[in-house]
Amino acid sequence: MNDQMQKQLGKTLWNIADTLRGAMNADDFRDYMLSFLFLRYLSDNYEAAAKRELGSDYPDFPLDVLLQTGATTPLQAWYEENPEDIAEFEKQMRRKVHYVIKPEHLWANIAHLARTQNGELLNTLQKGFKYIEEESFQSAFGGLFSEINLASEKLGRSYSDRNSKLGAVIKEIANGLADFSSDVDTLGDAYEYLIGQFAAGSGKKAGEFYTPQQVSDILSAIVTLDSQEPATGKKEHLASVLDFACGSGSLLLNVRKRMGPHGIGKIYGQEKNITTYNLARMNMLLHGVKDTEFEIYHGDTLNNDWDILRELNPAKKPSFDAIVANPPFSLRWTPGEAMGDDVRFKNYGLAPKSAADFAFLLHGFHYLKDEGVMAIILPHGVLFRGGAEERIRTKLLKDGHIDTVIGLPANLFYSTGIPVCILVLKKCKKPDDVLFINAAELFIKGKRQNQLGDGSNGTPDHIGKIIETYQFRKEEDRYSKRVRMERIVEEGYNLNISRYISTAEPEPEIDLSATHEELMKLDKQTREATTKHNAFLKELGLPLLPLSEG
């Protein structure tokens, strides 16, 4: 499927969402819409694998013939014909596609129930979601659909009303998807598109779960390059990647996309918001990441309540090759007394209560491998604010851990209009300087959000320029500069980009010779005009105008 068709699919789904959500707010409807898209993906992927597994035994009849058997899906027909073989079949499916979907829970059956306005649609959906959460996968996906309240009065007051409303929604989605491919990339991209559209529609709340793809592209490119010699290109393999504020998981998926399906040993994510946590898990599966290849944890990052990160034995402490994050900007937090002794913070100090930015940074940095790379999005304030933040920043600089500071344009995010920056940190870095990139002035102005160009459709390649500048540590007047530590010390460890890269417009140079010629020419023309004018005045007997000396 080409880009144009992918965009068309996204728009088709968004139009369905926009039309059908009615009185329901966008956030609630998002959960229904994305869950149905997820079920469609699981079903299509499962049926394709079942067809391969059963070969010629797969009853691949046309729908009208199939319905005459009393079944609505080929797999249902096979189950009814071969009850003694079901256990072995499901065992093989768990081994090959890592999950099982019962025939009655497949999307084709759900869509059939919706089309025929069958009164069992709601009950079947409830049982299907429960089975997927508890039994489909080897790993338990408890609460995966917990945010979808099929008994919600927003769908209708009675069972019949709710059944009817869901039937209408599912019927439209089924019709909208009918003309499009159901491969992993297509549905995964459609899912991402919808997340982006819902994020755009929900304003500041979107900051909780969505990092714009263009910014995500920059972070994922940086952490996949060789940490010591970025100029040598992309690493061949990452054992692990972590996003400790993963939202919908788009940053992690972007890193995986750059590394390829087998380029990462395991993906780790953490998310505090329960709805977003479920979105992230669905997003992983919908992009073809097997349940054994990722681990997303629901919990509070600053409290560090993820058991695997609380390992007390330093030799067993988990560490990651690549860390990316877009944590909430300047979140207020309340560190307790014991937090000062927390291994993550005790060497640097606690971030102030008014802004947890450096707390998030230090959390991630603690779990970074010595040869790893961390790229984190933060507000500009971390570059210059005083007090506790100044002390943390100074220590990080003295220890040589801040590698690059990238200033981005304002209004790139749905959650805030303020300009933000990317900090690139390494525990062992080669250059004895900090690379500053001032990308704040290069963007395409949009109605609601500004955008970074990617070089496609005639746009300038702002994203490629940032990545290339980081990769080859390039210097360019008014755009990028390598600044030695001595200079940063002179500036009091202040990393405000404007202190190192001047953005002032230079005064235009004046060609004195050409200007002199021009003035001489104008003077000559003035004197000639005055002489001519005085001739008329003399004839009229009027006083003459003074004539300048030539």
C-alpha cells in the first residue's frame, strides 16, 4: 500500500470517528475506535496464520456458501468439523503467532453480528475482550481493554441501545476498512495516524501520550547511531531500549523501525496513565512486536515502583543501550526525605518541587549503559535555571555527560506552545566539548502546530539537517557550534543556546565606493535641475534658489 492509500485509510477512519462519536467526547471514543482496530488486526493476522497452518484443510469458502454451513468464519466451520483437533491446533498457533483467538471472537464474526444487528453482539464482544486479556497470549494482558466500558450509558441506557450503537460503529469501521489491506504496516500506520488525530483534537491532554513523529524521528536516529563514533553510522544491534514515559509507545516503535524487526533484543516502556499504558501495549502488538519482545509497565517513574529497576545488587542492575523519553514538562512533584538517598539522585541532588524535569532525566541516566546513548525532550528552562537545577546541570557537565544540546522551534507539540530542546547524554563520551544546534528558526509554519520539514514533497529537510549535524558534529555559522568546556565554565555552566550561537542578523556591508558614485550622481542631477529651475525664476523676476558648489 502506497503513502497515498495509507493517508486515505487514516482519513477514512478519522471521518468515521468524527461522524459516529456523537455526544461522546473524543478521548472516550478514541478508546473504542482503537480497540476495534486492534481486534481487526489480531483477527486478520490470526486467520492468515491459521490458513497457513491448516493448508488444504482450511475451509476457504465464499461468504454465502460459508453462511449456509451455519458458520460466519472459515475457522468456525473448521472448529465444528474437527473438535478433537482444536487443542493441538491452538497449541501450534500459540507457538507460531504467540496467541489464540476463538472463532466467535474474530473480527469477521463481530462484523457479521453488527451487519445483521444481532442482539448477541455486545455479549460476544465482552467475552472476546475478556478472553484476549486473560487467555489469548502466553503473557497476561490484564486490563488491556479496561478503559472500554461496554456497559457505559454513553453508548445507550439499555442493553439494546448499547448493542445498536456499537453495531453502527463496527459496521462503519468494517465498511471503511473493506477496501484496504490488513497487513501489519498498514493497520499499524492507521493506528498511529488516529492517535495523532485524537492527540491534535484533545489539546494539552495529548501531551500525555503522543510525541510528534518528526521529533520522534530525530530522537530515534540519534540513539541508534554509534555512541562514540556517530559518523560511522547506525549500530547493528541494540540489546535493549527504554522509554520511561512511553505514552502510546511511538518513540519505542520508531527506534524499532530504524533498527529493523530483529535489531532490538527487547523493548521496555513505562507509563503512569492507565489508558495510555493500554494504548502502548496495543500499539506494540499492532506493529508486529511479539509479546515476548516487549515489556510495558504501568507505574510511576519518579517513585521508581517498577520492580526490575529496584534491583539492589549493583552487579545485577538493569541497564539499557538506548533510552528515549518525552516526559511531562516541568511537572510538580513532591520528593520525600528518603528520595535524597535514592541511588538515582544522590550524586546529583533532587530536582526542585516546581519542576521534575531533572528528576526524569536522572532516572533515565541512571539506567543507561556506559556505552549507551540517551536522548530526552525537555523545556528550555533546564538549560539555564538556577538553584538545584544549576547544581545538577553543573555536575553533569563537569562529569562530561552532556554531549549535545538541540534547540527546537516553538509550537511543535500538541501539549505546549513553548520551545523545547533535546539533550543527548552519554556516560562515556569522546569529545571534550558540547555540540549546540540551534534549529529553532527552521520550521514550516502551520495553522495550529508548526512542523519540521523532512525533505519530502518539496519541503526543506530540517530533520535530516539536525541528524546530520549531530552525526558528523558539524559547525555552521548561526546554526551549530562545538563549545569547549572552558567557555561553558566562563558562562557559569549556563547552557542557554543563545550564549554560544548568535542569531542576530548581521549588518549589511556597505560598498563605500559605489555609494560615493551614487551620491556624486545625485548631486550632479540636483545641480542641473536647480540651474534649469533658476532660469525660469530669472525670466519671471523671482529670487533664485541657492546652488551648491560643484
